[in-house]
Amino acid sequence: MSNPWHHEDDRRMHVIELKNDLGELPRLADELQAFAAANGLPDAALLAMNLALEELVTNTISYGYADGQAHVIAVSLNIDGPDLHLRVEDDARPFNPLELAAPNLDAPIAERPIGGLGIHLVRSMMDDVSYERAGSRNVVSMRKRVADAASPKDKHHGHH
Amino acid sequence: MDITEDRSPNAVTLILSGRLDGTSSSAFESRVLGYIEAGDTRLIIDMAELAYISSVGLRVFLVAAKRLKPVDGRLALCALRPSIAQVFEIAGFSSMFTITDTRDEAEAAVSAPAR
């Protein structure tokens, strides 16, 4: 199996290092938009990518640290064939978002808990989500099929 | 995000433009709750120019709906882009809120007498 994190076209791979500060979210959004534009991703893919990453990064920044220190959250983007791969790595307290119970989507408004939706959105917008605790780091890996629109239009990509 | 007010005899319409996310949701929430407190309890949110929403943005609609219930207020959302409508669907919000294609339909919905 080929490694989706290694290829020669720089445009299709990007790493964003964020501080654990909610003030970083606009920069995340700007970088995602630039990445989507450079790769011809459709608006729906940009929205899904931005939503999944905002939810995870917001969780980490809001609940992941208790030490009051500065930390770095690494967000990696990679397009491999028809798939967009996203990865969020942090050194926050262990947190597996896949262990959260799904919210009750049928509850009436008055009984709806406020919040608790973010991870449900992540899982729904992505085709695959996996979690691993690697040493002192949380690593959430996601994949979304973005189809043909993600293919580069130029002809020199690949090994011809 | 920009929020523009458009007032009619029956309702206040807030026209959202841009992104309703972790950066803008608290300003939007204060604005909406401000209207409700001031007695403007028939609200329309026009989302034609809204390009992005995350869970904190969705949460504002829940807060508003809960606040409107005891005062017999009305809330209608209109003109959602397909990608935004999909987020509402996934969140299970589509069936909880009055969502219309046009602002006229939203105005009719919030103007209807109490059942």
C-alpha cells in the first residue's frame, strides 16, 4: 500500500501548525481556502474539511490542556488520487473522539442538549475517521472522497 | 461575518453573510438574543449569503429557539445553500426548524397566528 503522505507535488500536501488559541481559527480557515483553491476542490469539500478541522481543533484548544502553556496542534492536508486525507495531531490529554456517544437527533428542541454536535458532524462529513494515541500524542486521521475534481488538470503529474 | 437587519411590520430579518463559526457565533448569538429581549420575537434568518457553519453556529439556533418558546415567538430560516442545508440535515436540525426557500415564505411562516 502506498503512503498517501509522500509525493512530489507540494501543492497537494500542506501542514498548518496552530497554537492552542481559538484566535488561530481564522488563519486555519484562510489556509484551507487557499489549499482548496490551489487544488480545485469543490466548495462542498472545502466546507466538509473546514468543519471537521474546526470541530477537532476547537475541542483540543478548549478542553485538551490544563497547564496554561503554549502548545502546537499540527493539521496536515493531503490529496491522494480521489481522496482528501486530513490529520490532526496534538499533545493534549488523551481524547478519542470516536468514543463519544452520538447525540439523540430526534429529541425535541426543548430537550436538546446545547452543544455535543461537533464530533457527530465530523463523523458524518468524513468517509473514515480513526484515532490513535501515539506516545504522548493524539492523532486523528480522516479521509474524504473528493472525486475527480481533486485531480490536477495539468498532465505532468505522476510517473510518466 | 456580516449581519444586516431588515425590518418589516411583521418580523425582523437578519441577513447573514460569510461564516458562522467559532469566531463569529458569539456576536450572532448576542444579536439574536438582543432582539428577543427587546420583544422582537418573530425572526427570520436569511442565509443566502452564508458560506459556512460549524456546530457553534448551529448551537445559536438552538439557543434562540429555546428562548423564543416561552414567549410564543417564531423563528424561520430561509435560502440555505445546499452545503449549509446538508449540515442542518446531518445535525438533525432540518426537522426542528422552519426552513423555507424564500424570504417571503419565511415571512408568511412567522406571521401565521399561533396554533
